[in-house]
Amino acid sequence: MTYETLASWGGTIGTIIMVVVFFGAVIFIFRPGSKETYERLSRVPLEDDDNIGERKDG
């Protein structure tokens, strides 16, 4: 195998891997039941900051 052949296959395989990762992330984000999780996480910055630094277990 020559360098050009390896570089061509490397680019093709890299593109396929990135497309699979992209669609995996999209499926993970828009999976059923994730709406509640993301709504809860979207309110975290707005929660009361009075207890920052205090541990809840003791």
C-alpha cells in the first residue's frame, strides 16, 4: 500500500466515524423521555445560590 491509498482510506473512515458519532449524539439528545431531564437542567442556573459550598450530607 502506498501513502496515497492509506490517506484516502483514512479520510473515508474518519468521515464515516464522525457521521456515526454525530447521528449517535442527535439520537441521544432527542430520545424519548429526555425532555424532562433537559428542562430540569435548564433551570439549574436560576436556582437559589444561598447554599453554595454547604454539604447536604453533614
